[in-house]
Amino acid sequence: MKPLRAAKTRRLLRHQVAAAASLLFLGLSANASHAQGGPAKAKFGDWEMRCEKPAGATAEQCALIQSVVADDKSNINLVVIVLKTSDGKSRLLRVIAPLGVLLPSGLGLKIDQTDVGRAGFVKCLPTGCVAEVMMDDKLIDQLKSGKTATFIIHQVPEEGIGLPLTLQGFKDGFAKLP
């Protein structure tokens, strides 16, 4: 694929994935997939804050979102979503991986060169497979102070695909999450 065409394909894919991510960050069901995600409310480095008011809710819910596409495989992409629950008691890290990932291998995470661990996939929807973890203070601090988070997925057991995501702006964006 020519470089210009590949760049256009990656940009289009990022926009499609970001729209799907807006639905998932609010926890909407697959039946609500016709809804549109809200526009970016703010930008913090490479992270966007998107906010929507869920049906029946009295307040908006916001999330930090960043998507990444593998340099060598334009069909491999991730959307990373960070949000605080509406009761303000929990912080979630939700990652949407493409269909076709090897589910038993889960999703790996390294921050800079430190192996943080693995999370299992909780469900697959038409837009991708979702892994979700409750973030503790240690993980939040690692994300705030790190430079790069590398998420690792598997399409075959013997080969992981690492997708690096910049953490530039995460600290400021997380502080602004309502």
C-alpha cells in the first residue's frame, strides 16, 4: 500500500473506531449502535475528552479516548478509553480490540518497559472485543508518569502484537475528568 493511501486509510479507521468507542465508553448496548458519539470536548496531548449524556441520566459522562493503528497492519487497531464511573467511586480502563483477537490470551499492558499485567476480554460486539479493568492508584500513577503504554494482543498464540500509545497529556486529561 502506498504511504499516502495507508495514512488516509488509518485516519478513516481511527474516525470509525472513535465513533464506536463513544458508544462503548458509556456502556451502551450493541442495540444502540446507531447512536452518534459526541464531538471532542477537549484535547490533552494525544488524548481527547468526549462527553455524552446517557439516556435517562441527569449529567454528562466524560471519558479520555485515544485510538492507535498498527504501523504495519492497518486492520489492527485499538481504542483506549479511561473514565470515572458516574458515582465517582471507580475508574475504568476499557480497551476495544479488533475482532479476531485470541480471547484466551487476553490483553497485555506494558508502561514504558514495565510489565503491568494482563486483562481478560469481557465481551465481543460487532465493533470489537472489550477488555476492562478497574484502575487502582498504582496503575493511574504509572499512566500519569509514563511516556508510552504498549497494549499487546494476540491473533495467534505464539506471536503478540504490541501497539504503543503515547501517554502525553494523560495526566492533565485525567485530572479534568468530571
